[in-house]
Amino acid sequence: MNTANNSTLNVGVFGLGSMGFGMAKSALAAGFTVYGFDPNQDAVQRFVGLEGKHASLDDIAAELDVVVVVVVNAAQTESVLAGNNGIVDRMKPGSTIVACATVPPEFAKQMEALCEARGIHYLDAPISGGSVKAASGQLTIMASGTPQAFDCARPVLDALAEKVFELGNAAGPGSAMKVVNQLLAGVHIAAAAEALTFGISQGIEASDCVDVISQCAGTSWMFENRGPHIAQGDYTPHSSVEIFVKDLGIVSDIARQSRFAAPIAATALQQFIAASGMGLGGEDDSAVAKVYAAQANLTLPEGDDK
Amino acid sequence: MNTANNSTLNVGVFGLGSMGFGMAKSALAAGFTVYGFDPNQDAVQRFVGLEGKHASLDDIAAELDVVVVVVVNAAQTESVLAGNNGIVDRMKPGSTIVACATVPPEFAKQMEALCEARGIHYLDAPISGGSVKAASGQLTIMASGTPQAFDCARPVLDALAEKVFELGNAAGPGSAMKVVNQLLAGVHIAAAAEALTFGISQGIEASDCVDVISQCAGTSWMFENRGPHIAQGDYTPHSSVEIFVKDLGIVSDIARQSRFAAPIAATALQQFIAASGMGLGGEDDSAVAKVYAAQANLTLPEGDDK
């Protein structure tokens, strides 16, 4: 990658959580001048310690060329863009918002209209790949937006992603594709938990199950990624149970409005709701296995530290 | 592979369907003398045309060293082994049955006992990988059985499989692992159908969905394998809807007996039952997408020949 010219581009990253922090690091590594923003000042200070920048929005908003918004949901996205201290009114015309949260497609269209009314480009750009790929600039981005939005965001997209899918010339299709991905991701995590605990009920060790099924037709990206968390009893949150209460909730809301019956997604959602109801909302999403274990009186593998 | 000594081993293959025919071919390619058996005489004649052999059971059963049983279910397995024309009573002591159908672990234990009472070894050896890998000798086999059963079956297993998992020294664990795999496989096929049709309801072309999701965290082996069937409108049966009515039925039966609540598998089973109820039982299992399409008044992609 030619990073020589990137230093002239000012990039803002809003949200320095597990995904956003890695993406801000990837942008730094590509040579951009990167400003990080997060309500958590510890995260901001960690980023500044890596040669990242921070400034008050009043001072810097008008200087930002591309703003990447990597927050949890639609409400936080709207707050960053158009809240009391919102950035859109302060950004310069022709600058670009890259919105990465998983949101309903209709919300993405509303945000695009709000930005365009102020001369700001909006790229509907949800991400997939997890925190490790975020930090190595190897995400997959499912993007849609105007050609101008793509043109302005391009150098930043190239720094963050291994693969950028261009799904249409307006906001909406990017978020729709991400919602379809989250339907599958959520179902596959819950199915992995169901299968591993069912295996335990039949006398199969979870670690054997992970080893064998990973090489069989029953495998999935999520089975291979989350299965070891269950087999090792490690529920350190990489992505939490609450994320799938939210994302499968978005799937269910959209499906209901569209009169589309999605019984498997609806069932998986109930399992994540049950996990949250058990007090596990902040644990890794693989903790949905504890719902199955509780309902079958099974003992899950324990981690080394227990 | 050293095939020089394999020609002295007589192998019988019972069941020349999409999996068994390919496995019989793989055994031929490894140099064994292979006898094929199937109620469908066309399949037998096709096999004989490939240098395979066929003979009456009365003439050949006592000469077979290893018998591979690749039929649809437990009832057919029992019929081959112990029915009116059953082989176990005619095989020589020390010969070995390799049983590949997906069956309940308890059934596998019963068949092992039946064989052992007659001095025949029994390997509980369900398979995964599909018809293409069956024909290329690259299956995954989930096996359990006595060391003697493994020893006798070893040259044949090596010819059929890329990977043989040894899961225990008696029948049962092999079938249990296969049932866990089928839980995931069935859920993933139905989830792929749910996701692709949900995407269509949101304006996403199924082929775009297959291309994008295959590179995202929502992917699965089944999504990548069956998704293109739906995107191309090709429901030529590689594995039929009825197979998953059966296999998720086995999962549900075992789970209920074990007092294990498996709500996602139970929901996926209902979708395959609905597909069969619509008259699609003989179509490819990806035809479960037609249940979703019918319930949402959607049009699925059509194949080239329609």
C-alpha cells in the first residue's frame, strides 16, 4: 500500500471499543492522521499512546475528511451524527461519514438523507470479521452509497478491509446484507452451543466435538470460532450476548414488519434473551451454552482460572 | 497408497446410492476386489461396468473380508445385517462390518452385540463429506469399535477417507458424533434457506448474498454448499429433504429421551417436515427454501431449464 499521501487525510474514528480501536490502529498504520473519540477516556488515552490524536470536536470537526462511526447500535450512531454534540453540523461539505454499526436498512436511509441535506456524503458500511481482523486491516465491509461517498472513503476503506463489497448506489443494501449475515451468525452461535451441549449429554467431550465437527459438513465459521470458547470454558467477551439480543432483535423486527416468518432466527433470539435473563448479558456470546446446560442439568467445561 | 496387496482383500459394499456408489468406486481405485449390492439393478450394472463385481450372497458372503453398509437408515442396516437374507449369519468369523448409515447410538450398540455374538467385528463408522468426496476417497469417518474391528477395516478406511476419527473402543460414540454433526448440518441448511429468502424479501439477490456471506462470519459449510443450489434454482437431489426429516428426527428422538431441550434443531426439523408436506421430500434438501418462499409470497431464482 502506498501510504505516502495518506498523511494529508484527517480521519476521525468514533467508538474505540473492540472493533473501533483495532480499526483506528489500522488507519494509523496506513499513515492517516487519526483522531479517536470515545466516552471512555481510558480508551482515548490508550489510543493517544499509540501516536493517535484526540481533540475537542469544536476544534477538529471541520478538519476531518472521513469520519468512521463504529458504535454499538442505531441510537448511538444517531447520537454521534445528530445529537446535542453531533458532528454532521460541524463537518465541512464534501466530507464523508462511514457508518459501521449494525442498523436497520431504513435507519441507514434516514441518516443518509440527514447527511446529504448538509452536503455530507454517507456510506452505509457495516463490517464483519471480528476484533482480530479489525486490528490487522482485514475486515470485510458490506457497503452501499453514492459514487462520491465511495470515492471519498476509498483510501480509508482500503486501509481497514481486505474485501469491500459494493452493494448499491444508496444507503440500505449494505445494512440489509449485514442483517442477513447477523441472522446466520446468531443462529450459528446458538446452534454451536446446542450441538456441543447435546454432545455432552451423549457422553462426547466438547473438545473432541470441536476437533471432529470442524472437519465435517456440520461446521461453520462461528462453530470454529466460538466452539473453543465453550470447550475451554472461557467466556471472556469478544462479542457479548447482548450484541445478539440486539442483532437478532433487529432481524426479528424487520422480518415481522416484512411479514417474513423466520422461525429459526426467532428461536435463536429466545436463547440469547434467556442467557441475558440469567445475568450473562456481558459475557461472550458463546455463554448461550449455559442456557442449554442449565436446562439439561449438565456441567460445562471449566476454564483454567476457575 | 500401496495398492499391491489390496487385491487379496474382498470388499462388499451394500448400498450403491449417491454415497455408496462413490465409496465402492474409491475401493475399486485402491485395488480391492469389490462386490456391489443394491436392490436397484441399474446401479449394480453401472458398478459392474466399472470393473466392479456382483454375485449372489449365497456364493460370496463367506468370502468377504470387509462389508461396508451404506444404506439410508437403521431399518435398512438391520435388514442387510440380520433380515431374511441377512449377511451376518453367512460371513466368516473374524470378518468385519463397517456400518456407515446415520443411526441412533443405541442401535449401533445393538448391532455390535449381534455381530459379536457371531464372531464378526463391527465398526460404528458414520461418514461425512457428500457424494463428491465419497467418489474421491476423501470422506471424513467418525468411527468407534474394538481394536480388532479397526485393524481389519483399516485398509478399507484408508481407501475411503481423508480423515478417520477414532472415538472409542466400542460402538456408540461414532454414531453419537454423527448425530451431533447432523444437528448442525440440518440447522445450517434451514438457516441458509431462511437467510437467503429473508435477503430476497429485503431486495437482495440470492447470488449476491451467497457471494458476500461466504466471505463473512455468517458462513457455514452448508451455506457455501447449498446456497448456490438456491441461487441457481437447481434442486436436483444430492441429498434429499427426507434425509433431514430422518436425521433431525433422530436428533429430536434422542434429545427428548435424554431430556435435552434442543429448540433450534426442533424448529429446523419442522421446516423440513413442511417441505416434505409440500411434496418436496425427494428434492434437494435446499428445497426447504420453498417453505419460506411460500410463507412470504416470494419468488425464488429459477434454474436454467425452467
